[in-house]
Amino acid sequence: MSAHSYSIRRFTPERSALGKLFARDSIVRRMDWLLLFATLALCGIGTLLVYSATRNRTNLTHGDQYYFLIRHMMNAGIGFGLAAGAMAIGHRRMRGVVPFFYAFSILGVLAVLSPLGSTVNGSHAWIVIGGGFSVQPSEFVKIAIIIGMAMVLSARVDAGDKVHPDHRTVLQSLGLAAVPVVIIMLMPDLGSVMVLGAIVLGVLLASGASNRWVFGLIAAGIAGALLVWQLGVLDQYQIDRFAAFANPALDPSGVGYNTSQARIAIGSGGLLGKGLFHGGQTTGQFVPEQQTDFVFSVAGEELGFVGAAFIISLLGIILWRACAIARNATDLYGTIVAAGIVAWFAFQSFENIGMTLGIMPVAGIPLPFVSYGGSSMFANCVAIGLLQSVRMQRPMSA
């Protein structure tokens, strides 16, 4: 055998492996790379904004200016590992573990109501595990409700027994969602309840359920909000937040302070911003919770209108790709999962940016992939993994 023929035979397997990697039905070809790049870009920008917001806050960083930077990068790294795991398992195979994940999520939010629960920034929604780390179980409830309702609503449709979910099926799915919502309301964590309400509404719309259920859910939500207000379930600080939203001039140095300072920071940024790490409001620590709920104010001040618009555009790309994935899904289960994630990200992004601008009440909701927070980052990344899983199930021509 000649050296030339030996060389050809020797390197053929490597070329074959490379060919498989980029084959038409390979993971590389089936992934939504635009969705992945937009997510990576948001995480990268969020890392810079979190560092800018915290590097001078010695009371929070314990003298280490990289305290939040390192933890945010760790959270993102773990989050993308979870995304890869969710994508590898696949949304269809996750159907088998939905009851266990749902039960685990319920136990998590119940633990918050036990002595294990802790209050952070007025919200009793956390479990402190030590070492500067804490868990917010309500973040994982969002995933549990999406995949749980999707499994119930799609079971008979995907099996070919029904064209649309019947009334009994819809009622069962709503009962499944109601349990964690009631528990979270008792904390009370109003922000999470608002997001869960948007998720349930998006899931019902995507499932093909009768419009009577959609309108009935909206009416029930309004009636429930009025009832909660009348019964005094909300804490005083939550009532004050709504009062400040209705009348921004009510208490600018008290309950309206956060929003007032955030608007000043964003307004001072102008078109191009003051430059990363050079924002006066951010450096002067005028905006509380700027690394979490009010991280968008850092972008507005230091990156200006252009930078803030770029962040919104990246969020828009994620929503656009998620909508396309929902539209092209090969089964109702995948459509509902993707649509539930769209409703989740869309409402949470609008509420977070809106409360920073003063057009929505302050509800303690992080900005997806940008705000600091491990639980939020982990849940968001799992959602991206689920979206990629749904995407990879559709025909390549779709």
C-alpha cells in the first residue's frame, strides 16, 4: 500500500466525523444560532452592567469589587450548562419527569413559607443556603407551570383523540397552575404572580382552548386582584408601590425614590450615554437594587438610548425566534412550551423596563439574562434549552 493511499484512508474517518457534525440533520444545523447568540450577548452585557453597578458598593461586596462580577459569570456558566442539559434531554422526554419537577417546585415554594424562608428587600420569597447564595423557588415554578400545563392540554390532541383541548382538560390545567400561584400569593410575591398569570394566559392562547376560557381568566384575574386588595393580603410596602405608581409625586423621597432616581439616571444618559463605568447616578449609588431590579437604569445612563435600545432589540430577537419555534413545532406540546416561554419573557421584560421608566408599578422582577440573580438565570437558561429542543424536532424545511 502506498503512503498516499494510507494517508487517504487514515484521514477519511476524521472528515466523515466532521461531515456528520454539519450534516443536514445534525445538532449544529438544527440549533437556532441567532437565539443562542442573542442570549449570549445579553448575558455579556448584563455582566458588564452588574459589575458597573456593584464595583463601588463596598457594603454589598465585602470590599471585593469583583464579588458580583464573579458570581454573575458563575451563574451564567451554570445556566448554560443547564440549557445544554435541557436541550440534550429534550422537551418530549421531559414529559416523563414533569410530575416530579412539579412536585419539587411545590415543595420549594412551601419551604419559603416555613422557617427556612427568608425576607430579601421586603419580599419573603427566598431560601438562604449560606456562602452568600440564596434560592428563589418561584423562578422554577414558571418552568413547572409551562411544561405541566402543556402536558395536560396537549395529551389528547397529540394522541389524535381531540382537535382542541376540551373544557375538562382546560380546567385540570388551570387547577395545576392555581396551586403554586396561591402559595406564592401567600408569601406574598406579587411580581411572580403577575408573571405566572401572563404565562397561563399565553399557554391557553397557544393551546387552542375556547376563547371563553381566555376572557374568563382575564375577568377572574381582575376580580382576584380586587379581592386581594380588599382582604389586605398585600403587605404595606406593596400597596405603597402601587400608590406611588398612580401618583409619582406622592413620595419621591420615600416609596417613589427608586423609580425617581432610575428615571434621572436614564434621562441623563442622552443618546450615547456617559460611558461604561462613568455614570454619575450609578457611581454615586443613588439607585437602590441597581444590579437586580433596576439594572436597566445602568444601561440607560452609561450606554445611552442606543445601548438601551440594543438590549431591547436583543430581547426582541429572542422573542421573535421563540415565536418562530412555536409556530413551526411538530406537536401541540412543543407549541405550548414555546408559547409559554414567549409570554414569560415578554411580560417580564416589559414589566422590568416599564417599572424602571415609571410606566409600570415596581414589582421586583428581574430583567431576563441581564439582572443579577442565580435562580432567575438558571430558570431563563433552562427555558432557552427547551426552546432549542422544540426547534430541533421540526423538519429542516420548516
